[in-house]
Amino acid sequence: MSVKTTAALLLLQLSGFFGAANSGKVLVWPMEFSHWFNLRTILDELVKKGHEVTVLRPSVFFSYEVDNTSAIEFETYPSSYSVDDVEELFVEALAKIIYELPKQSFWAYFLMLQEMYLKESDYCESLCRDVVFNKELMTKLQKSSFDVIVADPFVPCGDLLAEILQMPFVYSLRFFPGNTYEKYSGGLPLPPSYVPAALSELSDRMTFIERVESVIYMLSFDFWFQTFNEKKWNKLYSEVLGRPTTLAETMGKADIWLIRTYWDLEFPHPVLPNFDYVGGLHCRPAKPLPREIEDFVQSSGEHGVVVFSLGSMVGNLTEERANVIAAGLAQIPQKVLWRFEGKKPDILGSNTRLYKWIPQNDLLGHPKTRAFITHGGTNGIYEAIYHGVPVVGIPLFGDQYDNIVRMKTKGAAVRLDFLTMSSTDLFTALKTVTDDPSYKENAMRLSRIHHDQPVKPLDRAVFWIEFVMRHKGAKHLRVAAHDLSWVQYHSLDVIGFLLACVVTVVFIITKCCLFGCQKVAKAGRKKKRQ
């Protein structure tokens, strides 16, 4: 055996030894759909590095797709809800969000949002109860001796499990409405004057009226969060832990917050040491397309192709909306690959081909792709940024509106309204982003910013999780704001004390002056009498 071969084998053995020594056990409290897709990327990487990963999965969840070769383990627990109940809840909520919520006035919007969120919150609470009151499952988790919990706080409970099991935890989050979790649990300073509240659809360059809107959005979400959401969870957390506590307090113990965005898309704002922005961690260089799709793409000639997808959560469109879209697509010179489920539109153009699934990342990385029509989900937006593809945004719900606002502000997107756009609107928007070179240039600029990072987003995300495992937490990165009351945080007690001092000094000086004046006046009167 040669010296090189021997050295290579020895190095391989040593790396395996040290890898095993540094491996840990990760418990995961996840969320469905795109949240899971993003989190799964991190978990797959942790598995590759030798860590044991166990995902808590209720029996009613249905979006957990993992490669058969993956070593991710699932701990399935019985749910209080049936599959039919969850599907009905999901379909009803999605229909209201897409077709009814955008039509509401400002206050009606919040009332409908509150109604929908309360139903979702009841379901999320049931998931938490199904775990923490399952004695057999909790005993098993206790004996498993996990090193860290990775949780999506959109469904609270991961922090509660960490408190019960006495272990550190890491959050993976895009945002919560109004940034309430980030502000009150994470301690992140987000001034509404230039940091627009999540779901407000504002940019960081606001007019006076927009700043008024920003403050109203912030106050509305704060009131909604504290009045309708937090009280329910405070009661459950106190019941489980056997002592008074709050959701914000428990969430505030998170060691690291991994935010699923980055400064290529996000507006600049203050950050804290235990917050890291890892947007686009799932993005990859494009792989070769399947032969049938490649042939269709190549048939587009010099005009290229347009990729169209409204995401995995949106299945069937109404016939009216589907036909409006199909008519608009039929007018453009590009070929179109449309991810679509449901009845085929009556006026589908010869340039458009429907697919139940498309290799979206690989298509966006293809040199013939000219534009991406998207609902604006964070994962899809980051694939467009990664590959430098301009966007026509048709947001439907959630963070999609804010994502498209950011892309539009940065000159890489045109926005359309799903409910009111006409075929002509869609045609015009596509013509704009494909014919005006500034859109492609701006998309490429964002792509260069995204790629120009000292450490890749996925590597940073994995690093922080391993960091927390190695050091049994990262409390040294948490600001002291977590130990201050609201009054102390805003220095209201200090301001009150200083005002009291000033008032006291002014009062004493005033009294002294009055006393002196009285003495002088009295002396003057006495002199006159003499």
C-alpha cells in the first residue's frame, strides 16, 4: 500500500472518529409546507454531518416528504384533530385569505384575520397539548437526552418542550405578523419609522402618511397579539409548568434565531448577536433538466421561456382566474412552463405547457429563462435571486406581499393583483420585465450580493445549531433587555426620576425666589414706614 493511500485511509478514519465524537441529538418541532421545505434542508445537512435528527410529527401532518435515503427519524404522535378536520380548516382558511381578505377595509381586514388566526391557534394549541400531556411520549423524549431543539415558532410549543426537557433551543423563522415575536420575545429593536411592520406592504423609505400607517400596523398587531394570542398560550404554559409564566418569556430564552431572509432582500435594520439571517440556504446550482422539459425549453429559440408557479399550497384556481392568466400568457413570444393543477383553461395558448410539478430551481438557473411569475413565497423568491431572474409577482397571502414589495423596491419585479388583474395586465407586466434590461440588471445585482458572502447561509445555520450543542446554549449572546421590564427597557423610570429631579429643583428655586422677593418687599415696606 502506498504512503498516499495509507495517509488517506488514516485521515478518513480520524475524520470519522472526530465526527462521531462531535455528533449530537437534535429534536425538531416543525411547521408545514414551505416552512418544512426550508427546515428540511438544514436537517439533511445535520444528518450528513453525523447528527441524529428526530422530528415530532402529528398524525395529521401531510407535507413531510423526505428522501428515502435520509436518516431523519420521525416520532409520530396521535392528534386530537382528524385529517378531514385539518384539510377543511386549511382549505377554508386558504380560500378566505386569497379571495376574501384582500377585499376588506383596514379594520375589517384585522377582524377577519383575527377570526382565522383564532381557529388556527386552537389547532396549534391542540398539537402542543397532544405532546406535552402525552406521558409516554414525554418520558421517551426525556430518556433520549437530546442536545438541542430546533423549532419553528410559528407554531408555539418548541420553547415549552425545551423548558420541560431543560435543553437549549434554536428558532427557524421568516417572521411573525407585525414582527411581534421578534420584538417582544427576541428583543430585536425595530423602529416603525423605517422598519415596516411585517404584512404592512411598506418599504423602508416612507412618507409621513406611510409612517402613520406603519405605526398603526404596529399598534394593531401588538394589540392583536397580546389580547387574542398571548393570553391563551400564557394559560397553557403556566398550566404545564405549574408556575405563572408567559409565552414571550419562554420564547425569549431562545439561544439563536435563524431568520429565513438576507440583506439582498431584506431592508436594513438593527440586529442582535443571536440573530443570523440565512435566507436562500436551500438554493443550489441548476442541474440538467429532464429530457422532455429540456426539449420544450430549447424549442423557445431566442425568446426563451417564462417559469410560472403559485407554490405548493395553492392547488386549483377558479376557472375565471385560470382563463384570465392563460389568455395573458398566450400573447407573449416566450414559451411558458406553468405548474398547474385542476381543470385545463379553455383558452390555453400553444406556447404554454402545464405541469403538476416542475424542477423550479433548475429551470430558474437555465440560460433561456427570461422571467419568473410567482406568488412571492420566500423559497421561490430566493431561487430567483440566486439565479438572477426578474419577477412578476402575484402575491396571495402571508409574507408574499412583503417579499414582492421588496423585490419591486429593488427594481427586480413588477407586482400584479391576483383578484383584479386582466390578461392585458399580465401581458404588459411580462413584456416589461423581459424587454426592459434594468429588471434583469437589478436581479443580477441582487444575485451577486447573495453569492458574495464569507460563509454560505446553510453552513451558517448548521454552525449555529452545532455551536449551541457544543456550548450547551448561547446565553452570552442574549441581550440584557430580556431581564428588563417594559418600563425599564424604555427608561421610563429614569425619565420619571430625572423629571422629578428637575421639577424639585425648579420648585426649590421658585420657592427661594418667592421667599427672597417677599423678604425684599417686606424690607422695602418697612423702610418706607420708617
